[in-house]
Amino acid sequence: MSPRSLARYLPILDWGRRYDRQALSSDLLAAMIVTIMLVPQSLAYAMLAVLPPETGIYASIAPIVLYAVFGTSRALAVGPVAVVSLMTAAAIGTVAEQGTAGYVAAALTLALLSGAFLVLMGVLRLGFLANFLSHPVIAGFITASGLLIAISQLKHLLGIPARGDTLPEMVASLSEHVGEANLWTLAIGATATAFLLWVRTGLKPALLRLGLSAGAAGVVTKAGPVAAVVATTLLAWALGLSERGVSIVGEVPQGLPPLTMPPLSLDLVTALAVPALLISVIGFVESVSVAQTLAAKKRQRIVPDQELIGLGAANIGASFTGGMPVTGGFARSVVNFDAGAETPAAGAFTAIGLLVAALALTPLLFFLPQATLAATIIVAVLSLVDLGILRRAWAYSKADFAAVAVTILLTLGFGVEAGVTAGVLLSLALYLYKASRPHIAEVGCVPGTEHFRNIRRHQVETDPAILSVRIDESLTFFNARVLEDWILSRIAGSPVRHVVLMASAVNEIDFSGLETLEELNHRLKDAGIALHLSEVKGPVMDRLERTTFLRDLTGRVFLSHFDAMRALGRKSGRSRRRMTARDWPSDRNQGKPHAEQDQSIPRPRQPPRDRGL
Amino acid sequence: MSPRSLARYLPILDWGRRYDRQALSSDLLAAMIVTIMLVPQSLAYAMLAVLPPETGIYASIAPIVLYAVFGTSRALAVGPVAVVSLMTAAAIGTVAEQGTAGYVAAALTLALLSGAFLVLMGVLRLGFLANFLSHPVIAGFITASGLLIAISQLKHLLGIPARGDTLPEMVASLSEHVGEANLWTLAIGATATAFLLWVRTGLKPALLRLGLSAGAAGVVTKAGPVAAVVATTLLAWALGLSERGVSIVGEVPQGLPPLTMPPLSLDLVTALAVPALLISVIGFVESVSVAQTLAAKKRQRIVPDQELIGLGAANIGASFTGGMPVTGGFARSVVNFDAGAETPAAGAFTAIGLLVAALALTPLLFFLPQATLAATIIVAVLSLVDLGILRRAWAYSKADFAAVAVTILLTLGFGVEAGVTAGVLLSLALYLYKASRPHIAEVGCVPGTEHFRNIRRHQVETDPAILSVRIDESLTFFNARVLEDWILSRIAGSPVRHVVLMASAVNEIDFSGLETLEELNHRLKDAGIALHLSEVKGPVMDRLERTTFLRDLTGRVFLSHFDAMRALGRKSGRSRRRMTARDWPSDRNQGKPHAEQDQSIPRPRQPPRDRGL
């Protein structure tokens, strides 16, 4: 393998060679800021996935280093994120009971499978598959997930037990237990939430007014959760809130991330395969979107297929070091970027910072109330909720609105897997529906020019013996027959003797398209009509020349449509007929070959039938 | 309902009004010929579906009349056909034991469900769904079905019991029982097969040499099975072959078709729903193809959505009159057409002929050997087998070849449902794969003109500060991001200050496409680059004007690409650079935004970075 292609798979060889003192100091500063932010965030997302708090920290150490080696983004920070943590809880909740050793182990298996899928997709260059998650589906899914996450954390604000992976389950469980709410917990949770909301909305403008730079104000704002953590931990310690029924984090093991072996029984792998695939794809989409946003700001670029390998390595790393599924997070990456991170080394330094935290700081977190973590989660995910997408999609396209609405409703009602799957299938179905109804126009010559335009929109000249048809789509198996039906119904009972198919918009003709053209040629021949083509593109023509179609074609292939009309018009010897747009009562039936439309076409009296067999 | 729209749903009101003596005599003659052909064919297809022989005759009476009322083809003859009979046997074989009353009743339920699906699809105008069965899938499926049918009939030629719905099952069962072959049966079967093959290949040319018209020779040829039936029946009666172990048709009930009530238990309906849907769609596709072929010969037209209703009515009729699933058959329709049928009344007269046969002729069929029927089936279906499709598809397109091959293999190996389903899914997947990789070209100005062409194919002028991009596809959720990636990797480290997207080939921008453009605009802005559009189509522009995109666009929308280059080139003040096609080492990477390609682009040294945030 040449150094260049090796660098492709190991981007570290590229930036590592040029690493200098200036980059080092930028990276160190960014790492310190990110570390401070990540400690409470890691604990919170572990709690969201109903995993022990240390899992979240472990999941930010090895993955960050592995991503630094294999990933292509300079600023992406990898670790547990809200949506993936929610999906993790939903997935492993189906194979093990919360709080058991099996549950924690299942998270490792999920991370390993998800990492394996990512690496596999990267090696096979399947990154493009993520494109099949349309924006409406992603937006709907993220919004619904944000709502589910926020609601799932209400139990921690109230200090009650509650369960459920879907909105109806959660609401039922919450209303069942709401009477058991602990007031101390509620006080801490509500205060922390209010404080964090103020930090998010009120603090930044205040800091800007005080003269801080936008970047610095952003970093300070992101430190809000740390302040809430410190304050409520001190409060809980001072007032002994744990004896008053306030759930606290408690003992977090001190030490290096453990070496873990994810269990790989066939049953477990089978049960987790689909969730792992969805987590991979959704994590990848989120991560690439963050990475691209940051890379564009510096005219850098990321390589999506290599990102798959970077994220895959990160997840595999997480699975062997006591972690959970991870991906590139928005908030942490933006902080990293704003704090001045220049290379992935910033990530490695962050990992060292977290390692120190895991070794030394965890006892300080003993009294941290879970309600505070819940508050940080709720405030963080509320920014994911974007119900305005419904309005925007509705205004733009009803099909896209349907995809958003179905994704949101199914995610809320039946969980994340059902929501995403239904959204993707619906998007594809709507796309195929649209693509299966190509726009077909009868064209005529704009007087005095060589241009041909839709006879329904323009004043054009036509020849009753020649039917000029333009299809604005490639000819593929699911739309070619529409063209055939259209032409066959258009010629029924008409005096047409030549059909000229203007192929200027046909980028491809697949085998079904070819056979449809052959059938059309044959059927038109039976009716005594010649079929001609015009403006066929080079690559399409190359393929047609490998078949017998051109030999059997009753008519000719013309370079331009104008050539065709000139040659055939002279031969047919008929005079041109002037049509005006007003001959056409409405534009609405355009492209539909059905009866009503045909009847609207002012057609000469039926000629003697051509019975040529 | 107006008479016109009533006639739309009841085509009989249209042709019935103009019916005259000439049409009557043509129709009567055609009906006589078709009746003679249909008696053995109906028995054979009932045997293929392992149903009592009379079922096939009953299934040709009520359905033919109902199709005459509701269908739009003038010549289509409806009844049991080979592929649908095979699918029927496979479907009802899963819910009941062959030869039981439940098995016969399940055929009625299948016909009812299939009729209900057809009518429903017709009312909802879902005929276009059939287009998703690509030609390669249909061809592969029909070929594999023909092979399966021929092999399934070998047991009747050998006079042995054998079972199985798939090739491996059939082969195993046949080789197990081949030792029990009955020589008399084999002699009759082999002779009948050889005779029928000669009729098909040798008789028609001989008749033509004798001076018969092509039409008459065709009709005589189609009577071959009748001759075989008469001869072998007489032989079996004269030699008492039934006592020598030759299976004969035996007693066929004499009488009108019975009034039957298809059982509709939930279990049965659930079990038969998917097969019924497949039978509907495949029957519809076959039938429409036949009907269109015949209609085109007389410049008539059929209405696919109304055909669904006609075929649906026919199947529902079959289910209440002791029949089985039916559709428009190729052989019988061609005979009907060649014999001069002018209107669907010919079908009604055929139904009367079959009614007479059911009442009076069935005793004559007592001694008809089953081996003769098997021979007629084998010879009929061998014409369906077209393995040449593999070669033709391979030559034209590897994707289409894959669809044919998978459909054939899965149909043979796992049965008709698996084959069709896999074929359809594979076709869609391959289509989406191709559509997700749109052709993207960087364009430059052809010197001395206002035309812009791909810089890899033509000698064109470009401006290093302006990137002109043309995408040859609509912007949809699964390809828009490809454009974004392409542009972002192209501008990475380049001195580009303006990106102009030439949208001449963009027929639609969906919501994902819009958001991708918004992101692209935002990211380019971050990099200090303005995004412009040119040659946006009217309907696309209408939609964009309903959004905030045009307001936020950093650049402008130009009517023509030439306008854009003139305005921006002057502003950027840089001189044009002449590029030649030879600057581009190869055409192969076209449209791929990956690293290798970027490295092949001769790029000026990196400019000072624009850090605009």
C-alpha cells in the first residue's frame, strides 16, 4: 500500500506529519474546555440509556482516540449522544432487564454490532445508503426522539419510578406514579431546569452585552451544566438530601476503563442486529452532518465513507472498554471547534482529561442529584424538537409533509425503530409514485423557430399526420409503459402516420424501457404508423446500437426534432395546422392519458381504419 | 351519473349500441372456433391446478360474460391460464390437501380475493402499480413458471404420483417414483407431445404451402389439441386403456355451473391474501399485455384501470360459479382475434358454447387420457420459456440481467411468490442505486458560443474563481447530498469565490433537496463563497418562491448560465483560463466526488483561507 492510499485510511498520517507547537496549544486549550463539559454530559447520557454513570465516561475515552486516528473531521467529538442513547435504551431493553449485568453487557454487544456495521459500510463504500433517510424523516425522527427523551426524564425530576419506550406507555406510567413525587427532588430538578433554560436563552446575550466575543460567550454558556452540577452536588451534600429521598449518583468506580468482552450469543446478536443497523445509520447521518458543517467553515472536507470507518472504530473501541454506542455529537463538537481545536489531537487530549476524571474525580460526583442530570438532558434535547418542520414541509410539499408527520407519529406511538422504518418506506413509496408518473407532453413547433414546446402551454404549429411526443424522464421499468399507454391512447382513432419521440430528456433507457419501445414500434407498425426518435443522447444511443431495436425500427433516428419534422412533414405532404394555447381548455390533465383528456383534444373526424397487420 | 361516465365503467353501453348483423356473424364464427379450442384447454388448466376438470370449464363461462360487460378489450378471452393455474395450485396447496373439498373451496376463495383486489385497484386507479413489475422480472418469472409447469406435468406423462411446488421438490419426487412409470400412459403422452410439437412447428408452414391464409392456418394449428384429444380418447375407449393403468378424466358432472359460496374464514383469507394479490397483479399484467397487442392492431384502445374492473368482475364471477382464478389468456385471445371477433359479444357466444359443452359433451370426455392433457400443457408452456432473455439482458445491462437471473433462480428454487417478490425488490433496489448516483458535471463555456459543456468532454473556457456545476437529475432526498458532497469536496482548498448551479435538468426539488441547497448555501457562506442558480425551471422556481431560500441565497438566480458567467466573471475581474479536454486524464471518474478525482484536477496553489463564519 502506498503512503498516499494508507493516509486515506489513516487520516492521522496526513495531519500528524504537519503537527506543530501552535496547533498543540490550540488543541490543549480546546481539550480542557471540552473535558469540563463532557463529564456531566457523559453521566447524563448514560443515565438516559439507563446504564451505570461511568459507562458514559468510558464511552468518551477510547472512542475519541480511535476516531482521532481513523476519522476525517478535524473537530468532531465522539461520545454518547441523546438520540443514540435513547435508541440504545429501547434496543437493549428488549433483551435484558434494566439494572442487570445482562443489560450492561447488551450495550457492549450493541456497540460492537453497530461498529461492525459502520466499518463494513465504510469498506464497501455504502455511505450513500444514508442518503435514503430523507430530511423530513430525519427531522421528524429527531423531533419525536427529543420529545420522548424529555418525557422519559420527567420521572427523575419528580423522583418517581416510571417506564416505557413510547409516548402512550410513558404517559400511562407517569400518571400512575405522579402521586409519589418527591418534593426535594422536584425542587432541585425544576430549579436546575429553569437555570439551564436561562443559561441557554438569557446568558449568552448578557455576556455579549458585557463585551465577550461570540465564541467565548458560547463556551461559557456551554459550561452552564457544570455550574448546575457543582451547585446541586454541594447542596445535596450540605443538606443531606439523599436521606430525604433525593436520588443521587452515588458511588462511581474509580479507575481506568475496564477491558470488556461483549457477549456474542446468536440470540443476542439476532435480537440486536436491526437496532444496531439503525443506530449506525442514524448516528452516521447525525455525525456527518455536524462534521460537514464544521469542515465547511474552514474549507476542509470530510470523506463520508472514511467517516463510517472512523465511527465504526469508535464504537468497536467503546464495546471493549465498558462503553456504549457512540457517535459524533453536535454540542460537544461545536464547543471543540469554537474553543479552537485544530486537529483530532484535541480529541486525544480530551480523552486524557476524561481519563483523569475517571481516575480521580468520580468521588466528587457521589452527591450529584439525578434530577440535575435529567434537567441537563431535558434542556439539551428541547433544542432538538422542531415542530415547525411540519408547517414548513406542508407549505412546500404535501408528500414531504406526510413523511414528517408519519415519522413523528410512529416514533412517538410505536418507538424509534417503527418511526424511522415507516418514514423511510413512505418516502421511497412517494418518490416512486411521483417517478412512475412522468411528465409527457405533445410538442409543436414555435412558429419561425426550430424550438418545440408543449402544445398546451404555447402557440405552436403541428401536423395532424405527425405526433411529436416529449417525455421528461428516463425510460425505466415503472414508467416506460405510461409512455406506451399515452401514445397508444393518443393515436386511437386519429389520422397519425408518424410518431416522433423526442428523447432530449431521456438520460437512460433500461431493459424494460427498451422492450417497451420495441413493443411500441411493433404495435404502431400493426396500426400502420412509423415510430421515429429524435435528439437521442450519446450514451443512450450507444446502448441501443447493441440491440436489434434500431434495425427493426419502422422509422428513423433524427439528430434534432426539427430535422424530423422537416423530413416527415415534406413526405406526408400535409399542411401544418396552427394551434393556439386556447384550444386547450385546461392544463390540469397534462400527462394523463385517460379518456376525459382525449375527448378534450380537438380531433379531426375518424379516418378510414388502417388494417395493416 | 351521466351516460358518458356510465359508459366508462360499462363499456358494453358503448359497443352494444352500435351492434349490427355483420358484427354478429363475425362474432358467432369466432365463438365457435374458440369454444372448440377451449374445451380441452379448460380441462388441462384445471388439471394443472389439481382441480376437478369441470372447474376449468365453469371458470370460462361466467367470467367471459362478466368481462364482456366490464372489460375494454374487444378481443380478450378470459379463463384459466397456465401461469395463474400454477400459482393457484401453489397457493391453495398450502391451506388444504389436494383432492379434498376444502382444496376446491379454497380455489373459490382465492378467485374471490383476487377479484376483490382487482376491483379495488381499478376503483382506486392503482393500475400503475403493475408497472413496478419490470420486464426482466416478468420475463424471468414467466420462463421459470413455464419450466415448473412443464416439469409438473411429467408425472402425468409417466403415469406416476409426484408432488412439489419447486424444482428441487419436483425432481426429488419424480426420481423417487420414476420406476413406477406406466408404459401405455407414456406411449400416449409421448405420442401426443410429439404430435402437438409437430402441429406447432411443422403444420403451419405446410398449410401455408398448401395455400391457406395465415389466419386460417393459425386457427387450424390451434385446433391441434382438439385432434389429439379426440384421437387419444377414441384409442383409450377402444383399447380399454383405463384397465391397463392409464389415468383418464372419468366422469365429469353434466349440468350448468353450480352456484357456489366461497368460504371466507379469517384464517383462510389471511393465508390466501398475499398469493391472491400476486395472482391479481400478474394476471393483470399478462392480460393487459395481450389486450394491448390486439387493440393496437385495430387502433383501438384499452383502459388499464377499467381492465382491472373487468378482470376483477370475471374472477368474482368465477368464485360464485364453481370456477378458479382467471385472466385474459394469450392463446385463446389470439384465436378469438384471428377468427374475426369484432366485439366482446363473441365472448358471450363462447360462454354459450361452453355451457352447451358442460351440459352435453362431458360424457364424451370420460375416456380422455390425462396424459393427453399433460401433453397439451407441456407444449403450450414451452413457448413461454425464453432463456434467451438472459443473454439479451446481459448484453444490454448487467443490472437487468441480475433481475432476470434472480427471478428465475428464486422462482425455480423457492416458488413463484419468492421469485416475483425478490425480482421486484431487486429491480427497485438497483433503480434506486442508480438514481442515487446522479451525473454531476463541471461545465465551461464552448469558446465563441453561449453553450456550456462538460469540461471533461469538451474544450471549454473556465474561470478559476467560478465553479459551474450541472446536475443531470432532479434534486431529491437520496441524491441531493451527493451534489452537496461533490461541491464541498470540489471547493476544498480551491480559490473558488462563486458556485453557479446550472439547474436546466432539475425537474423537481423536494423538501430534502431544498434543505440541502439551504445547507450548501450556508456552508459556502461560511467559506466565503456565494451560491448562484441558473436556468431554474418555472415550476421549480414557483416552489422556491414559497420558501425563505431565495431571500437567504448569498448569490443570485440567473435566467441563463451565460448571463451568470458574464455577470460574475466581470465582477470577479479574473481572466478566463482555457482548458482542453486533454487536461483531463480520464472520463471514468465522472460524477464521483471522491479523493482520487479531486487529485486529478489541476488546481492552483491554495489561497489564503477565508475564515468568514
